[in-house]
Amino acid sequence: MMDKDYIPFHPNPSKPNFRVPEGSVDAHCHVFGPADKFPYHPKRKYTPCDASKEQLFALRDHLGFSRNVIVQASCHSTDNSALVDALNSAGELARGVAFVDDSITEAELKEMHEAGVRGVRFNFVKRLVDSTPKEVFFAIADKIRPLGWHIVVYFEAADLEELIPFLKALNTTIVVDHMGTPKVANGVDHPDFQRFVNFMADNDNVWCKVSCSERLTQHAPDYSDVYPFARTLVEKFPNRVLWGTDWPHPNMKVEAPNDGHLVDVIPHIAPTKELQQALLVDNPMALYWAE
Ligand code: 0GY
């Protein structure tokens, strides 16, 4: 168990200058606690700042978004109750991605589906989770297949090469968090990022989130060093990209970003109305709200 080691989220984010299209989806954000109601997991690697559903929904409205995709983070591990509670409150305005192990039952999955869960997250980031045998992931993939859910994967760029055979063998829709976490100082031509681009080009079941400028940048708060990475992916794969705030920015080691500034990154990475509509509305609606 760890003491609170969080840096709190921005208390008063600005109104973005960029107006997102009608019906936009923040496709990567979290709810945390509140700990007195939804305690953090004993095996967590960090303790986040409480970030309630009410605060998330207020941010959604403030930034001009219409819907959220709420992603389970490692600090709540397989206890998805805060997530499900938020989904039940949001109704049609939110969908979720859960974190489960292979003991999950059909009945539990069905209950989560009814609340709005449409995917599970497999986390390979070593600083966040202990390693899980691949058989466990395959067993989970088999259990969620009948529900039509997809798999969100979070890994560090250097680990992609080793993961590719496994990701292909999952044989389902995959969404990669945060562009596969490139090291932006290396530039877009670096083999690690090119491997990721080629992986998306070769596998049309693979989507990615062009999110997390705040974590990838070395130039906060303008994030311009991240633009070429995200823009490459948006322009090459316009129908397989999603965007999210990553609010409340768990486990940041530096000051949390102003979420209004993060929204102002969007026109730099998706420069046309068509790309913005796909990124913020059509793609997330197709993946999370299709029946
Ligand atoms: C994120 C980022 C992080 C944390 C988690 O599951 C998690 O704990 O996702 C991180 O520390 O990079 O965007 O979800």
C-alpha cells in the first residue's frame, strides 16, 4: 500500500479555443474513488487523487464534449465498481473499458455490458502492473468474444516488437493506448515509432488513441513535439484513431496539465473538419455506441 503520491488535476482548466464538433467523445478518461466509497486496490503501484464521476461530467461539459469513454486504471485493479457506478449514472453518455482477470464470470460480464462496458484493458506497463501470463489474457479474450467487446492495450514502445505475435494472435479489435507511447525526443523516423505505424498499416483491426500529449511531451504546455506523431497516425489511419483527455492524469510526476490546453492540441493533429469529425465523433461512436 502506498501513501498518496499524486499530483492533483488542474483545478480550473481554461475553455478551449478550439470548439470540438457536436457530439464529441472524450475516449480516454478515468474515475478514481472517492476512496471512502470505492477504495483503491491493495496491490496498486500509486495512489491517485480522488476524481469523482461528478467532476468528470462537469469537465466534459466545460470542454464542450458530449460523451466519455471511462477506462479502468491500475489503481483500482479488477474492482470495477467505481467505473460501473459512473457508467450507471451517465446512461447513454458514457461507455467503459474494464480490467478483469480470468475468473470473471459470464454473469459479471453481462452486468458490466448492461452498464456500458465495451472492452477490457490489458496493461503491460511494468511500472504499473505485475506481469500476467499470456494464457490468462487469451482466456479473458475468449470470454469477452461473445459480447463483441474489444481489447485496449497499454505498453511501452520498446516492448511492441516482442508483443506483436501475441497481439496478432488475439485476433480481435485492439485499441492501443497513447500511440504506443513513443519517445518523442527520438523523432517520428525512429524504428520504434515506425514499427508502430507499420503494425497499424499491416493490421486493420488495430486502432489507437492519439492521446497523452501531457505525458509524452518534453515541451509542456504547448506539446508541439508530440504533434508530428499524432498527426502521422491521424492522417494515415483516419478511421482508426480516437482522442481523450486522460483526465485526471494519474501518476504524473510533474504538474498536471490544463485540460483546455490539451483540447487545443486537436486542430494541430487533425487539421481538417473531416479528420476532426472522424477522430472525435464518428470513430468513437462506431466503436462504443454501435449496437
Ligand atoms: C493512463 C496512464 C497511466 C496510468 C494508468 O492504469 C493506470 O494506472 O493508466 C500511467 O501512469 O501512465 O493514461 O491511463
